Amino acid sequence: MINVSTAVPNDNLIVERQSSILVKGRQRKNQLKCDAESIAGCVSQRACVYCGARVVLNPVTDAIHLVHGPIGCASYTWDIRGSLSSGSELYRNSFSTDLKENDVIFGGEKKLARAIDELVEKYKAELVFVYSTCVVGVIGDDLEAVCKAAAQKHGIQVIPVQSSGFIGNKSAGYRAACDALLRLIEPPGGPRPLNNGRLVKSVNYLGDFNLAGEAWIIKDYLKRIGVEVNVVFTGDSNYRDLKKAPEASLNIMQCAGSMAYLARRMEVLYGIPSMRISFLGLEDTAASLRRIAAFFDDPEMMRRAEELIEQETAAVRPEIERYREKLSGKKAAIYVGGGFKAISLIKQFREIGIDVVMVGTQTGREEEYQTLHDISDDGTVILDDANPSELERFMIEQGAHLLVGGVKERPLAYKLGVAFIDHNHDRKHPLSGYVGAVNFAREVYSTVCSPVWKYARDVGGGLYAAGNKALPER
Amino acid sequence: MPRETKHYRNVNENPCNMCMPMGGILPFKGIEDAMVIIHGSQGCSTYMRRHIAEHYNEPIDVGSSSLNEKGTIYGGSQNLFQALDNIRKVYKPRLIGILTSCLAETIGEDVEGIARDYLKQRGLDDFPLVAVSTPGYGGTHSEGYWLAVKKTVVALARPTEKHDGINVIVPNLSPADIREIKRILELMDIKYTLLPDISETLDRPIARPYTKIPPGGTKVEAIRRMPGAAATIQFGITVEENVSPGRYLQSQFGVPLYNLPVPMGVEATDMFVGLLAGLAGGSVPKTLELERGRLLDCMVDSHKYNAQGRGAVFGDPELVYAVVRTCAENGLYPAVVATGSGNTGLEDLLEPVLADCPGEVRFHNETDFAQIRTTCRETGVNIAIGHSDGKYLTEKEGIPLARMGFPIHDRVGGQRLLSVGYTGTTMFLDRITNTLLEYKHKNYRAAMYRKFYRNTGIEERGHTSLMGQAFGSEECPQLIPVLRGELR
Ligand code: SF4
Ligand code: SF4
């Protein structure tokens, strides 16, 4: 296999990282090493199992989210996500058992039990998620037993989430969260297909966390074509609604990285088929609405879907066109959490005339990388679990004008004179549906075409004055 | 000053502090050409990087030994070796700090031992590797910060010839604050080694070429020579002896230690400037005198506004002390003094400062925001001063927050907030006074209406609904303190 280091030599590259980076069209293989453990000292941008589990479960609004572990894990995740609620605000608190040295030595089970008692008493919740962290995994607290006893004592559901940080990465956390959700939705007497009670035109919407109200936007679209959303996993969801999940007749799934496992299990246990959809970008949104209507095989629904697509597209097209004119020919680099997001971003960038020259994810799966490879242009750098030094190198070599990423990547891009798009869970404007498509284009325009670069790219000469053609041109 | 203290409990609701290794990262970001590695699981270091990056808006590269299940069972030295190799290869640092996370400590890793083995095996006898044991469950970020500074001094300081420079050891202040302290030192013609110096590294100008480790920071060579200094000034009066770098330099090398409060407010800045004048045998330059005069002018201009404040001050103990003291100088007495740290010295230290405080002051150590919120409500606090997690108090209780300290995540410019020295104090005071004024202007019409007009009984004629439209409903958080009748 011709690896990157021979394709583009660089003595800073860590040897073990070579198999996780490829340049499309410049290698015989199109296989990328992914889903592997991060290499020590590589300054991986990845988060942990607990982080993945928290991302998925956090939007359950009326649950007590209790982190069993030392304080840090809870401090760094207090209300950092933009999931909105139409009801309870309980989920926005950060509860921790705040384990101290003694608890680590003598075990934290008693403290956990008391913490649950205290919180349930105070907040009268019907549902508690107890997240395990690394330390708990090592000291061997029996989470199951404590949760079970607490559930019985209070007559509510107390669900342990096995999210010890060192047993894998963020995707293991997604799975732990899905397991917790499966326990939550299981009806008394065990899971079984509910063919009779099934609601006819009702779907569960998987993998939308209602960031800045995104799930509400999609719910409205679906309502307008005659589809009821039974419950969203997990944006603006609550205990009661989640319990009804087995009654839907279809699972539509947006973020597959976090939800594919849940969809698969629900198909087996409750006989609910699932369908992949995406509401990011004009093209995907229209295609998804059409596919949902086709699933229900309902001419009226199809007609309404076409009507909605036409109306909404007409409303946003002119503005998006304006941005497209300014942006066409620019180059983007993508580094995001999951493969689904990366794939939709490539498509969204095409809609506004931008080419993607680098794409990577923290936890993309093999089939997602295959898709990324298929839809990328020749010469695109594709990489898994990148670190700042690789991001720096490839943004510069590939001449990116723009990076899409999270909080940690933003300052790096700015320092390099590269524009930036936040595609993170703390965003405060929706990127889904038609309104999201305009927001996206506007945000790209506002950063790529900002006048500040006129000043900030010239300073100091150095790199930019050296006439390096690979650098972003103004 | 009647006082009341509380500790306690089984559950922390909305933490007021971060963990020890996170605090340990910061000093290493203030040493020239240094890198830092967290020995533990990947997730911790990613979270901490995010937390720090969001405050400074700077790239924060921190390695991790990415301990996995295997490392957890058989020990993680292999992982740490690999991490050190890779960090040296990519970043080419001249010093590496190693911090531990809870995981590494729980499985009993001996980082200092591993660090020694590494140096021996790689034949790197002279390479400064500073290993610091910082279990997240062992203390807050404040303790982690001081311990990392101390361990750095312990690792590098060597008996040296006496010289006429002085050591200046600083707590976690903003880069702008550090720049101000340096400016004062330079104005007074003092030769100094300031540790740790994040003034350039964590508030980095746009410049080319981009380097993976930001330029600036305290030079390793200068740290080595700290034992020869004429004196140490340490802004760390809340720092416990066992983690005090200044105390170490004093007991090991006989460097006289002046442990001062952060130079905020007239008194504390006078102490600092006065000490410098004494040490240098010089007088105070005209510029500083003018700045001092301007601060006094600001204090007089604003004193009646400030007198209306009932404050809740929270955060790192060192900063809490400095802020409370500055506020007290201005007649803005705190009702709540809180820190997530277990540091219990604050109360005693603040006793003389708050001697004239007419109201009750409640102290909370090892606290959380649920508790701070309750106490704020009980004591009628109308201004919160501290890091941005205090936005919770604004959202839930309508108390305005003057942001200061670390972290500030919901506003830009935390790294540029200037609060020390005469000039910095003036800017700090203006921020505080303006927060009070903005709050007052927003609320006083509604407050007066509710307090006096209502009592006339005329409101039955439908003015209540008018009120609702004009000033927001009863639930509007801005009005909650008004409804409680706490606004004068
Ligand atoms: S408290 Fe411990 S486990 Fe949690 S983030 Fe801090 S070091 Fe990691
Ligand atoms: S201790 Fe584990 S669970 Fe907590 S932040 Fe670190 S890696 Fe994640």
C-alpha cells in the first residue's frame, strides 16, 4: 500500500498513523484504518465513552442525569449542548456523586445510593440515568445492583449507563446509550412486536437532538405532509413519550453513527422497520420527505410532500444562490465527530459550490468511510482520528479556505487564517431543513468572505509571503 | 461580620470547580517550548482541552497516554512511553509535564518512577520531565495548578549563584493581567522571572509562521536560576504550604518569600508596588502614581452605586479573596463567598477585610451552584462575580453576572479581561458598577410601580395586565428579585 508518507513526505507524521490517512486516487487501496484505539501521544481530538453516551441521552428532558465519578467528568459536560426542551429543564443540570479519595478506596456504592435518594426526593423525577465513568469501572462498583435497589425503593426507573471511558471511544458510548434506551422503552412483560396497536402514520425520529430546535422544524414538515412524529430519539423527549416508542410504524434515522444499533434492535424486538434519512441540505431534505411519503404509499401524502418541497425550496433558493455565487470555487476541510455528518456536509458544500479537499471524523465507521471515499473528488485527503498537527498540515497543503469542526479545532483554523464553521452540539442556530440550509450558507459566507481576512492573512509575512501556492488565496 | 459556613453532602449539583489535572495543564502552557501529557484515558484530556480552548480561544494541544483496558490491567507505562515518544517527535518540546488523571491514580501508576525510567531508557538524562500526581478526585483545578507550578520549580531549581532578579509567582490570572504585572515590574526597572507566564502563549497574536507550540512563556533556564533570586513575590495568600512554590524556594534555598494577595484594589496594589520600590531601592514612577489617582477618582465617582450591591463572589480561592477585598474597599459587601475548593483558609483571611461589613456573610467551601443559588436567594444577592458558570444564577434567579476568572465560555475575551494593578482595578470596578447600573435601569420602573403604585389599589383597573406587557410576566427572571422586594 502506498501510504501518505510516500505520497506526501513529512517527517512530523507519526508512523502508526499512516494507515489512518489516505489520498483519494493516489493509492491502490481505498481502505482506511478506523474504529481503532487512539495512539498514545497523538493528541487525538476524540472524546470518551461517557461523552458519547451523554450526547445521546442528555436531551431526555425530564430525567435526572447523574454522573457517578469524580467531579471533572460532570464539570466539563454541564449544560454544554444546545438541545432545547418544550417542557422540563431538569436535563440541563449536572449531577455528580463527586467521588473523593476515600470513595475511590472504599467504593462509591453507598454514596451513589444516597445521591439517587436525595435527587429523586428533591426533583420527583420518574427516570434516572446513572452514568459510569472510568474510575467506577476500575473500583468495581455494582451499578446494576444499586440502580435496581433504588428503582424498587422509589418505584421509578433507574437505568445504569455503562459508559466507563476507557473501554472504547465515543461510539461505544452511543451503544451504551442505546442499550439504556432499549431498557427504558421495554414494555412490562418484555418486548414483542405490537402489530395491532400500531399507529398507522406515525414515525419515531432517531438521531436528532433538537439542537436549536431542529427536531421541531422537522416535526412540522412531517406534520404538514400528514405524518405524526411519535417520539424523537432523543431531542426534546421525555419519559412518557419514550415509553410509547414501540407503537410507531417506522423508524426514520438521521444520525446513523449513534442510532443504527437502536434501529436494528427495535426492528428485531418490535418489528419496526427503519429508513435512513437526512434533513441536512436542500437535496437530502427533499429526498427524505419523498422517501417517507413513498414508504406510506399514500398519494395524498406524496402530493403534499411535493407541495412542501416546492414552496420551501422557492422560499430559500434565491438567498442560497446569492451565497453560491460568492462562494463557488472555494475549498473546504471537514473534521467532525461522525461519518453521517461528514457525508451530508460534502453534499451541502456542493450545493453552495464548494469543493471538499479534506475530510475526517473522530469515530466514522468503515461503511461511512467507503461512502466518503466514493463521493469525494480525486486528491481529497481522508483521515480518521486526526490530531491538530495533521489538521494543520492538510489544511495548508490542500489550500482549504474553510474548516468545519468543533470548539477545539476553531482556534487552530483561525490562527492559520482559515475560516471556520461550528458544527457542534452547542450551536445555537438550526442547520436542518430549509431554514437550516440557508443558515448554513449564510454562516459559510459570513466567515469565508469576511473582511477580517484582508488584514489577518497578511501579517508577519512568513508563510503567506513565501508564495506557497497551496495556501488559501484571498 | 456575622458569618456562617457550610460543607456537606452526597451529590454535587452543578459544579463550581474543575478537576486537578485541568488546573495542572495551565502552568505548563506558560513555560517556553513546553508540552504536557495527561496519563490516563483519552476522554479526560479531550474534555480539558475543550474547556481551556473555549476560554482562551487558542489551540490547546495536550497529549494523552490513551489508557485502554489493557493498560488498566497491566499498567500503563508502555502507553506513557509511546506518548512521550510521539509528543517529542511532533512537537519537539524542551520540557514535558506529565499529569495523571483519576484512572492512572486508581490503578496505582507511579508517574515519577515511569518518567525516570523513560529518561534512562532513552538516554535523555538532561531532559526536563516534570511528573505531577494530580488525581482528579484529590482536589480541584486550583490545587492542581499550584502543585504543577511547585513540581516544576522542584524539578528545575538548582543551587545557583545569587543574582539581583526577583521571582514572581502568579496564580491563574488572565494573560492581560500577567501583561499588566510585567508592565509594572518593567516600569519599576525590576529584573524578574515570572512563572508561569501565559501572557503570550494563551493570548497569541496572529503571526506567521504558525508554530505548534506558541512562542513565549517562562524560560526553562530562568526557572533553574530561581534559587539565586533576591526574593520571591508570590500572589498566593490562599495557597497551602505543601503546594506553595515560594515556600519551597524559601525553605530549600533561603530565598525570602513575600506572599501577597493578587494586586487588585488600592491596598493590595500598594503592597505590591511598595514592595517593589523597597526591593529596588527606588521610588514609584509618575505613571503609576497617576494611575493610582485615576483609580481613586473612579472609586469616588462610583461609590454610591457600588454601595447598592450585595455580591456573590465565587471561583478560585485566590481570585475570590482578591475580588472580595476589592469590592469591600468600595463598599460593595458580599453576602456569599463561595469556592468549589476545599480550601478553608478563606474565612479567616477575609475576617479583617470584612470587619466593617454590615450584613451577614455566608461562606461555602467545596460548594456547588445549587447551594450558591439557594444562599443568593436567601440573602438577596443582586450581583454575582465569577466565572461564566454563574450564568446559571442569572437564568434561575435573575442575578446579573460580572464575568471574571476562569472559565468564561459564553462571552468572548476572557483572556483579555484586565483586573490587576491600578489600571486593571479601575477597569474591573467599571465593569462591576456598570453591571449594577444596567440592572437598576432595567428594573427600577417596574420595581417602583410594584412597590408603591400597587399599594394605592388602583391596579384593579387593569394596570396589572399593562404591567405584564410592559415589563414582562411574573415569571420573567429579571423581575424575580424585584418581586422579592430586594431592589432598592
Ligand atoms: S475528574 Fe478525573 S476522571 Fe474526571 S475528567 Fe478529571 S481526571 Fe478525568
Ligand atoms: S474519566 Fe473516563 S469517563 Fe470521565 S471524562 Fe475521563 S475518559 Fe471520560
